[in-house]
Amino acid sequence: MAEEAAVRAQAETVRRLKQDKADADEIAKEVAKLLEMKAQLGTDEGKHKFVLKTPKGTRDFGPKEMAIRERAFKAIISCFKRHGAEVIDTPVFELKETLTGKYGEDAKLIYDLKDQGGELLSLRYDLTVPFARYLAMNKITNIKRYHIAKVYRRDNPAMTRGRYREFYQCDFDIAGQFDPMIPDAECLKIVHEILSDLQLGDFVIKVNDRRILDGMFAVCGVPDSKFRTICSSVDKLDKVPWEEVRSEMVGEKGLSPEAADRIGEYVQLHGGLDLIEQLLQDPKLSQNKVAKEGLGDMKLLFEYLTLFGITEKISFDLSLARGLDYYTGVIFEAVLLQQENEHVEEPVSVGSVAGGGRYDGLVGMFDPKGRKVPCVGVSIGIERIFSILEQRLEASEEKIRTTETQVLVASAQKKLLEERLKLISELWDAGIKAEMLYKKNPKLLNQLQYCEETGIPLVAIVGEQELKDGVVKLRIVATREEVNVRRESLVEEIRIRTSQC
Amino acid sequence: MAEEAAVRAQAETVRRLKQDKADADEIAKEVAKLLEMKAQLGTDEGKHKFVLKTPKGTRDFGPKEMAIRERAFKAIISCFKRHGAEVIDTPVFELKETLTGKYGEDAKLIYDLKDQGGELLSLRYDLTVPFARYLAMNKITNIKRYHIAKVYRRDNPAMTRGRYREFYQCDFDIAGQFDPMIPDAECLKIVHEILSDLQLGDFVIKVNDRRILDGMFAVCGVPDSKFRTICSSVDKLDKVPWEEVRSEMVGEKGLSPEAADRIGEYVQLHGGLDLIEQLLQDPKLSQNKVAKEGLGDMKLLFEYLTLFGITEKISFDLSLARGLDYYTGVIFEAVLLQQENEHVEEPVSVGSVAGGGRYDGLVGMFDPKGRKVPCVGVSIGIERIFSILEQRLEASEEKIRTTETQVLVASAQKKLLEERLKLISELWDAGIKAEMLYKKNPKLLNQLQYCEETGIPLVAIVGEQELKDGVVKLRIVATREEVNVRRESLVEEIRIRTSQC
């Protein structure tokens, strides 16, 4: 009975709270309406001044930037396809809870959508978590896929260095239970192929393993509960000097100075197979189970990379930690090296252009029964690559074409609009890329100038004499050569003359 | 009587039980909310049950759907490029005020981002307003561009019919001051080319002009202030019968019944050049300046479309109104016609797959000095097209490949992982699309089966004898034929045998 009364009382409270909330919602709605009306009155007056800009940290891609972007994408996609990947796509937003608890300290950078009734949504922060959600939702245990799409981070933009709030990621991942290190090695091969293909200059791919890091933390005396946060500190080593990282560990994160110093010794190590062998003999590390596992797999990885012929660009680097929470095994990051010059002893890294690693637990976080699907993947940091390609193109003399038009349909005299329309329609229907000026009576000079400006290689000129003779005058813009071509051979002639395009 | 009492008592019990259940449900909801808050505070417990889904009105594209999507995109992009278009891209969100006042009654469907400090942002609702913002911001007065990207509307999704909250638009627009109707005619030619190319079945492109509509409203006695809202009512004619639209005009929007009836007579008219001529003689319309202008241009448009040879699919239709506020001239919409059958007299439209029109004032709304840039454009409603292509593929026997892999690198015996890795690396470096199973010692049968399943046409088999002889055994999956190929000729041999792919 008392229980019944309690239930009733609680129900009454719930009812009252709901009424209060409904009232508050009503008021909020009314206020919003008034504000909107005010805004619309404002624009009607024509006095409201628009701020003409894209949102902070974003940019438009004009035709020139798009031409560069498509070149880079083409190289990347053809590599992904060369490795037999399928392609998927997911929505730009996910349920908010899908992203919750996946990004550690970076969760504050997630963009949320306004609650307009219905589900709570957030913009995707990367393509990896949506991929894991996709696998769990569709019970897929085995796939090799790529996904190229925009992701969103409320970060401090540094746009000149290619850091934006809206940016592309190009992800390639292999999901499934396989023999160790074979897919992992392929991911590194892919990074090597793409960076070589794009000719971005010298680069190095740093490799480490979360298990080696965890083992290292353990033998240095870091308490288990501090592994992730100390890992975040180590992750900063590519940007700030060790002294600063050390004082964060000791000062902010409460690590003992001795433990920090032991870490300091390890994280300056980098090398190849020799370093792996050395650490396998390390009296402390070799006693730690996870570190030993990680080192064993690292050795196997290097064997496979040797068969791929790419170890020259690989550096086993104990300072590499990667920021994200979800990695469980191999991690890696590719950095471009500054062009060497006489004054600099060692090449300096100018920034990460690709990264990735193994995340065997992420899919299980979404599966109702916690079933795991091991995954390893790589993400190409395409924005920084765009920046470099853009700068390079600006510095060069190359004039980039932004259309593929093969021929301009032109006329030498007035009153030939109808003839131009008929001819261009024939060309389009035959699959020829053709343009014309949208003027009734354009001057021939203006038409030729348009070709010079836009790089159109051919001009098909109709004139009264040509119409009578059943020919079209074909002008080759580069050489100024002109030939009469019979109308029925025109398509074939254009195809032959532009076949190299 | 006793029975009645018993029934009443039972009813009362049922009522109470129901009330208890309702209370319990309320409490359960509150508890669920608390649990969710708790879960968000500490996902570490791992007890929180995720809802495994994509947000309402959105979907993932798996490899098969992507293969279909890429086919459709290819047809559309190659048409846009054939017409000499450049390509641009803009951010997925805009400043909220950029979208304000552009969409009339539909503004309520815009997704806003949460105010997390900084600018107020909204997801783009279409690609036209961002295009106009881009032109004004960069002071571009002359461009022909396409843009393919996702847009967002908080609409009631009807996913089986291809209506989503996140969906692609494929837009082609021509901006600039040109001689009348030449770019407008090209937009219609493009719709005709794309729908013919995709072989979606019979279609009709309805055409009208906002100036003809406005003139018609004027001569029918619609007050100026009601033009836009009456236009919205007319826009519903493709979904609901005239009687319903009429009662909305008279009942909700306060139009006089006589004016509504006059509109009713006009909006049932549709035809070609003959109808244009007839309306140019119409005693009322011909006296209206804007209507006359619109009809004159419509006549010119039909002349150009005749030269393009596409008037057969064009219908001048006075009931076409288009929902958006920003149109100022020609408007059009392409609808697919249901396959005719014996029982149906006239083909019925099954939905719009493309639409567009002229919007000469939109860019001026963004320019600080109100400078106008005339624009006309078309948007392809690709989601409905995907739905049709998907349904068609499912009905057909065609097996769609989701990768382009040319060869599987396989082994017939154990302990040949290293040899497979070496060979596949050579193939990748030569640009061959190659895969291998990620197992140390896969069975040959499993490797061959993988090829059958995924459609890989060739298998390169390494075995001890082949290694000794310096050859690779190349198996043609379809014919089961096997040939020994010298290792140095393998790349060339694979290229020749897959050149038709």
C-alpha cells in the first residue's frame, strides 16, 4: 500500500514536471517565433547587413581547388581499389550516443545538432566510429572498405597549415579475424604507395604498438588507471619538447618524477629491427607480457614490410602514441620531412599526413553481446596534402584546366544562333564535350579569346559558305590551323584530334 | 445484475491496472532518462545499451548501393562535363542567417546546429543558396558549374519512395547576363540527356514561368500580397486534386471563390507551342505585361528546344508552380511516367526526378550593394533515381561487382606466405589490382571460392615447382583454364587478359 502511494506521488511529480516543461517549451517557441519575425522584418527593410562568409574553420572549393582535390582523390582512390577495397558511405550525423565515450579528451570538439524535437544528433568526428557502428548494426564480420567523406571538429583552425573544422578523411580499413600483422602490413604499404605516388617529398612512417606503450608504462611504474592520460601526454611529443611533456605528467597528472624519467628514456628510442631485438632483450620490458606480445608482432610486421621493400621509410618510434582512445595494437603515423638543406643537420618533420592503427575493441562496444570484430585501418590527412599541392601549383608555371571541353561551337557572322544550337546539339548527342557563348551574335574574336582563356583546344566555326558546302571549319587553337571538315565526319575528327586529352 | 456488477468490477480493475501501467511507464521513462544521463557520465560501466541505428530519415550505403550510386553519378557528371561545367564545393553548414528568408514556408525544415559558442550555424537545405552566397562573396558574375553534395531537410521521410532527410542533390547552374533563353534551353537539354541516358522509362518535362503565373494571378483577381502563398497552393496540384487546393485558397488563404475558379480554369491547361500562341491571344493575359513577357520568352524557349529536337518530351503546364520562393522566370520539373498498361487510359506520373528554374534575384540578396547576377539551374533528384535503379537491379539477374580486383594471389601449398607477399607487392607496384587472403596457409579451394564469390577473374598461383621454374600459374576463373606464365611477363599477361574490364 505504501508502495502504491509512493508510486502515485512519484507519478504526480512526473505529471507536474511535465506540465512545467510544456509551459517552458511554449514560451520558448513564442520567443523563437518573435525573434524570427523580427529577423524577417529586418531583411525586408533591406537594411540588415549580411555577413558574407563561410563558417569559421571552413572554406569553399572553387574550380581550381577542385581540380587539385580531384587529382589527389584520384591517386588515393586508385590505390584503395588496387588493394581490392569496396566503398561505403554513412550519414554525416550520428545519434549523439553513438559517438559518446569513443574520443577521450577530444569529445569536447564534437559538433552537436540543436534539439528540434526527435533524436539527439552529432556531426561525425571521424569515419572510424561510424564504420564500427555500421559493422555492428549489419553484423558484418569481414570487410575491406574505403570511405572518403567530410568530418567535423570544433578545433582551433589553422587553415594555412591545412587544419580545418570541416575536412576530408580518406579511410581504408580491414575488418576481420586474420593471421597476425598481414592486414596491418598492407595498411603501411598503402600509405607508402599513396605518399610516393603524390610526390610530396621525403617522408617517414613512424610505427609503434599500444601494447608496447602499455608495457612500457607498467615497467616504468605508471599506475594502470593513468595509462590513457599518460599516453595522451606522450602523444604531444611531436609538437612540444620532452621537458614540457614531463612537467605535464608530473605536475598536472600526478605521476612520480622517477616514473616520468624512466618513460623519458624509452620515448627517445627509434630505429628498426635492431631496436626491436634490443627491446626484446630489455631486462624489464621482456618480463612484461603485453610488451612482449607487442614486440613479437612488431618483429613480424618488419619481416612483412621487408618483403614489401618499404622498411627504408619505416621507423619504429617509442614516442608515437596517437591521441584516440580506441587503438589496441599497432599504431602508425606518416610525416613529411622538410627538404634537407646545408644548414640543417637532420631533416625536420613538417606534419602528419596519414595515420592509423589497430582497434580490436571498437565494434564490440556497439554489439549488444559485445562480440568483437578486429580492425586495422589508415586515414589519409588529405587537407594538408591539398595545401601542399596548391602551394606547389601556385609556385609552378602550370596552368590547370577546370573543364574538359573539347570544342567551342562558334560562328563568324551574325544571325547564326540557330545553326550553332543545331550543331552543338548534334555534338552533345554524340558524346562530344562542347560549349558555345550564350549570345545571339558573338564576335569571332571573343569566341577565340574564350578558348585561349579556358584551354579549349578546338573551335568548330559555322558560316554561311560552310553551311552551303556542307562543311564545318575546324580551327586548332594552339596552331591557328584551320581545316574544312565535312559535317558528317566532324564528330570523328574531333575525337581523333582530342584523343590525347 | 450480479453479472453486471462483476463486469463493472472487472472493468474497474482493468482501468486501475491500466492506470498503474501508465504510471509505471512514466516512471520507467524517467528512470530511462536518468540511466541515460548516468551512462553519459560514465560509459565505463559498459552496461548502457546502445540503440544501433542511423538517425531517422538517413541510411548507410553499403558496397552494393555504392556501386549503383556511382553508376548514376557517372552518367550525371559526364553530362555536366559534356556541357563544359566546372565543379565547386561548399561547406555542409552555413551561417544561419545565410539561409534565413530564402525558403518561405519550408524554413521550418532547416536543421540548426547547437549553440556551442561562436557562430550560429545551419545545415544547408539545398545547393542553390550556398551557390548564390559563393558568387556574391567572390564577386563572380559569370560561371557554369556543377555541385554534387548532400543536403538536409527535417521532412517526414518516406524512404521507400526515395525521400530522405539527408539526400544528394546534383546541381548544374549557369550564372551570368546572357541573351534570353539560351542557358535556360540548355538546362532542359541536360535533363533530357540525363533521363534518357539512365533509361528510367518514359518521362515528361513540365515547363512554366513565374511571370506567367504572376500575370495569371493578377488577371484572376489575386491581390499582390497573396501571390506567393497562392503559388504555394498551386504547387500542391501534383499531389492533391483541384477541389482540395481550391478550398485551401478560399478557406485558409482568404481568396475570393471567383478568383479561385478563374485560376482553376487556367491551371488545367497544358500543351506546346499551340497553347503559347493561344494564351498570347487570351484577352485578359495578353493585357498583362509580365504574363506577356513570360509567354514571349516561353515561345523563344520552345524554338530553341525544337532545334535541340526534344519538344516531344516537353509540356508547357500552367499548373506547375515549384515551391521555392526565389524563382523569377522559367521553372520546370521532370516526372517519370508509369509504364502504360491496358487498364490505364493515360500514363500517370510517379514523381519528380529533376527540377529547376531561373532565379535572377537570389545573388543580389547577398551582395552588399544588391547587384544582381541572373542565374538558371537544374537539380537532379538522385535519391528517387537510386531507388528505381536499386529496385531494377534486384529484379534482374545481374550480379553487380563491388570491387575491381583483377587477380587473387594464391598458393597451392603451405608455407608460401612470404612468396605471396613478395608477388602481390610486385603486382601492386605495377598498378595491378590484386588481393590475397590474410591467412598464413589458406586452402586452395577457399581461395578459388573467394574468386567465384567476388567475381575476381584471375588467380596467380605460386607453388614450389613454379618458384623453381621461375613461373606463376595463371588460372582463368571462368573457364578453369590454367597456363604457366614467366614471372617477368605476368604483369603484361594480366593486363591483356583483363583489358576488357
